[in-house]
Amino acid sequence: MDVREVLVLPVRIIEGGGCDERDVEAVFACEVTSVRDHHSDAAGELKILEQKGYAHAGGYRNGVITESPINQIRSASQPPLRVAFVGQSTFFEACSLEPQPAAAVGLESRFFEYRDGAEIEPVLEQLAEFGAEVTILFRPEIFPRGALHELPGVILGFLTEPLPRREKGAVAHSDLDKRLRDLQRTDPLNVDRVISFDPMIATAASDTVPVWRSLPLPVADSFYRPVSGTLAAPPALFVGRSTPHRERFLADSKEQGDILHLGFGVDGEHLQELMAEHSVAINVHNEPYPTFENRVCIHLAAGQLVFSEPLSPNHGLEPEIDYLECYDGAVLAEALERLRHLPGLWQDVRIRGRRKAELYRASHVYPRIIFDLLTDLKSAPSARPGAALTPNAASLS
């Protein structure tokens, strides 16, 4: 369903929402309160949704999932596996596994700051002091060639940037070409395995470094919040640097005063504060080519209603069920104007989006990635000179 249809007949997104969810897992009534707060209006809305039989009436439990494969294998006396995350904190700390939820799933985690062009030696010293057994690098292309050849433990690189797609009819863009040139700086012997955030970039990336898995960037547990009561009126929150494409897309909504636009450099703590203040968020691509932004998952986890340009891939998110799709700025502006007068219009979409966000919870995703990584490296060792499973890591694979 297109948002434009909903603007004319706003009830259709409610009456039609359940019909498109034949393959969606049913939600039991006992799960409902865990994803919502105790606002009386919220409870009433959920009651109506449950009576109508909508699968998106409730959500997963709002907490760390402790039944990780690491916890299932490790003994009570075994020390936690030490996992280091390395990258630019402004962008990637929100995608890491934080210490408290890490401890609940049998891991000890720490984030280490590293930016493109910075000195690598201080980071290497910090990793050695921490005794990292698994190191996860965000954007492995920014790390100097040869710098990680001898780093002990195992290293997983996470490709986070869009690249040219090779399928017939794929959109070409100079920004994608630049990002591909950046990726070609990657030293394949700095990593043991590589994950890409988008399976459709794997072919282009594999010319430089083989892609082992593809999945969206996880969301740090601290960003997860229960959905509050009725939606507040705009302004909606948009976080992202200004580009000509984004400014054109947002122009009408900005003219109406319906958007708070924050550019480059919003750190995780400030972002959480902003998301708590704004119940609606917007996602617009950096440039006019198809991709998937991890900010969508972060906004959904925070319990926000999300308007987005079409996502590609959608990573399991369903437009008009988990978020609202806007093909151009005029549709977005009209939707925000509608929301100003009918704040509860798309509350059921907001609830369903928060529920789906559990798929990306860091304490759910990383233990499984790490377990698969250790198991794979045990059977097919890496060519990186320093790669080795510690006895602790080997016992978990």
C-alpha cells in the first residue's frame, strides 16, 4: 500500500494491516505489555488490535536475550570471551554490543575509537592490554595495510558503506564509485572474515575481499525503548548530513516546520535523548540510489514511527506494516501534515516496527555471529599470519 492511499483513506492502513501478514509469527497476549509502556490509552489501543486479530498488536520482550549459543556451551567457571569493537564511535558505537548486555550473553566487550587517518599504534596497544580474542572492525578499508597482520585472536571486518551493484539495471552513481575506490584500500590480510551490510554489494566487494556473510548492522541494546502512548505531532527527527538529494526531498516538510534536521556528528547518548523527545523519524538516502540505512533499525528500536524512502534490501522490514514508505518529498510532507491533525493515525505501524526491531538487537545478533565465526575458522583457518583461536575461543566453537 502506498502512503498516498492512506492519506486519502487513513483507516485503510488499520483495516488492511493484518491482511498482509499471513507469514508473520502470531503474538500471544502475554507478550504485549513487554513492548509497550503502561499508558492507559496504549493499553486500550492494543486491546482493539488484539480483538481484530492483528499479528502486530504486540512485540517481543524488551530485554537481553540470554539464551545465546555462547552461554549454552561455556561452563560456569569459564571466563567470558573478550570481544573488541573498533571504529568511529559517532557512527558505530550504536551498532556495537555494550558491556552490560555482553556479560549477560557470555561475552566481555569494549569499544575502541579509531578514525580514518589516525595513528593505529595506540589502538593496537589498547587491544593488546584488553586481550581481545575477537576483534570486530567497522569499515576495514580505513585500517593501514599490514597493521593487523600479527594481531592475536580473530578479526571480523564489517563493510558498512554502499557500493555499485552488478546486477542488470543497477543504478550508477559517482558516490558509489568513490566508495568502491575507498574499499579497494582494504588489506585482505588485515581480516579473517568479512560481513557486508548489504548482500547486493558482495559481488563488487569480493573483487577486493571475500564476503563471508551479509546482514544489517545490529543495534546496541541501550537504544531499545518501549513504545510510548499516542504519537506526538511533528516535528519529526532526521539525522544525517545535508546533501542535494536530501535537501530536495525534505524541502516541503522543512517549509512546513515539520522536521528537526541534525547533521553530522550526533553521538549515541545525544541521539538517544533526541529519540526520546521525538516519536517520529525520517530516513532519506544520502544520494538517489537504492540502499539500506542502519538508522532505520535504530529508530524502530527506539519505538519511533519511521518514514523512509524505499529500502533495498529491506532486511525483513515490510513497508506499510513496519514503517511507512515515501517515494518523494511531496508524499512525506502530506503525511506529516496529516499526522499533525491525527496523531494516532499510524500507531499500529509504530508498534509493529518496534516489534520487528528485535531482529537487530546486538545481544541477540553478535553471539550468533561470533559462534559462527569461531566454528568456521576452526574448520577453515585464515591466511592472516596472526590469526589463532585462543583456548577459550576454541572451546566455544
